[in-house]
Amino acid sequence: MDIIELKAPSHEYAADIWQFRQEILEKDAGSKDQFAGCGELESCTSAEEWIERTKLGESEENCEDGKVPSHMYLAVRKEDNRIIGLIDLRHHIDHPVLGTWGGHSGYSVRPSERGHGYAKEMLRQLLPKAKALGIRKFLITCKVGNLASEKTILANGGVFEGIVDGNGEKIKRFWITIDA
């Protein structure tokens, strides 16, 4: 299904990043998970600020306190060069939240593009990038009841481990083994 490509955020996509943000603000208003996997896009005052912030977060030295280094990717549809979603890859989960219920990745699909299998493909393309970082056991989670996300995880080889409490919500934990 290589109709999308994961790309590093760049100024070439600034306008579309901001449109993506606006669409989430409008369509997902009131949702606690409104910006899941979006690297604090909601708190930025411009796409340019967000791009720079994501670049800084790639290294341990420049990472904000309380965070782990991560790479953010734009899921760009090849046909029209439109951002379909965002997905991040956390370099490790040696962190109280990430190791319990946050996991190695979070992602979000543009509201107008949901239901077409894009999240499944985004995660599929992210796993080799995780492998390149030396990650062999990939923790990924979703809220109990988030059937779309659970389906995405299972389609990528996720094996259910159990349910934990995460910030007052029930969270399902899955592990994906990345072949050596």
C-alpha cells in the first residue's frame, strides 16, 4: 500500500501542517486525545515553531526535560503530497509514563482521512525505523474501546499483554516483535 511515505517535518510542508492542526481543532474539539502523537502541535503558535521543536527533540541533549528523544514523521500521500497523519518514534521508553502506558509511538490521522487504513500503513513503515534504532520489542498502546487503533496495532503484529491504568483511563498494552 505504499501510497504514503513517512517524511521528516520540513518547511516545505508548513502550510499543510497548520491546516492539519486546524482540522483537528475543528473536528476533534473536546477530545482528550485530540493531538495524540502530534508532538505538542496544539501548543505551538506556528508550523515553523513546531518543526524546530521536533528537530530539537531528536537528541537526548536538546530534548525537553521529562521527555525522551523522538523522531516525528509526516505521513504524506504520494499522489497529492498531502499530509495524511503524524507519527512519532520514541527512541526508548525508559520513562515512567512511556514504559507503562505511553509506548514507543503515538500517531494521529487527519480527521477527513480516517477509515482508509492509513494508520496501519504509517505504523508498518515506522517499524523498520524502530529496528534501525535497535528497538526489537516495540510497546504500543491504545485506550480500551479505541477499536480503530487496536485494529491497526493487531494488523502490525501486536500481541496483547494486558490493561493498565494510564492517567485515569484504561489502556491496552501490546508488544510488536521486530525481527532481528
